[in-house]
Amino acid sequence: MMRIISHSAEETKTIANKLAGVIQGGDLILLLGDLGAGKTCFTQGLAQGLALPDHEMVTSPSYALCNILHTTPNLAHFDLYRLGDAVGLEETGLYEYLEEDDVFVVVEWPNAFLDEFPDERLEIRFEQQGTHRELSFSGGASWESRLLGLQHDFKASSEVE
């Protein structure tokens, strides 16, 4: 596990921007944390790092369930906050996006469905710590090597444990 301290929204976006350099089609990233912890801000940084066109914006898809952003690879941004237990993860269409070579999936509020997600994923937990946020990264085998490569960049610009 890797932990990074972010002192501002801009620093959170910078961390995500660096992570964007190792994103691949078919990747799954779960963002866990309280309301206002920085999940959508992080997604904005990912999209910027993947050349989101200027006319597109990253907003939380709370009411739409999923927004598709035209990045490279494309970003399927899910927000499961409003889903009750009457709906299963399979019914959201998320699994179909994971099968696409040119799409990766970011999920806000995945908590109620953690057992239904594939094991090969990156989980990022956001915790408010006074004036800063702690981001904890943990992932499956393919993420371990990618995170190790990035850890050096993060150490240069952020506090890393």
C-alpha cells in the first residue's frame, strides 16, 4: 500500500495526473471516501492527464449514474451513491465497459458493491486529516508494479509513506 498526503485540491489533481500516465484500457479504479473528500477532484486530475478536450467537464454523475469522457483511453465515470440494494452492479452496465480495450472505469461510492467488483482493481481511499487529505492506494498484481514506478515521482513532489 502507498499513502500520499495532499495539501490542496490542486495537489490532488497533480497526483491523479501522474497516475494517468500508467492508465490502460480495462482498468478499474474505485474511489472511497466521505462526501467532499476529493474523489471528483481526483477524477478531474485523471481526465486532465489523459487529454480531456477543453469543451468537456468532469462532474460527479450522481443523477446520470455514468458519464463517458473522451480521453485516451476513454473514461467511464460512475457514481453509485444513489443506487439502493434493489439494483445489482451488473445492471449498471459497468462490466461491459471493463471489457472494452479503449475504456477504463472510475467508480465513486463503490462501498455497497465491493464484493461484486473484479479483484484486479486499484482502490484509493480518501481521508480528511485536518487541513490535508491522505490518499491510500492499494491494488492487485498489475497495479503493484505500476504504483512502484510512480512512487518515485510522488516522493519528489509529495509526502509518501
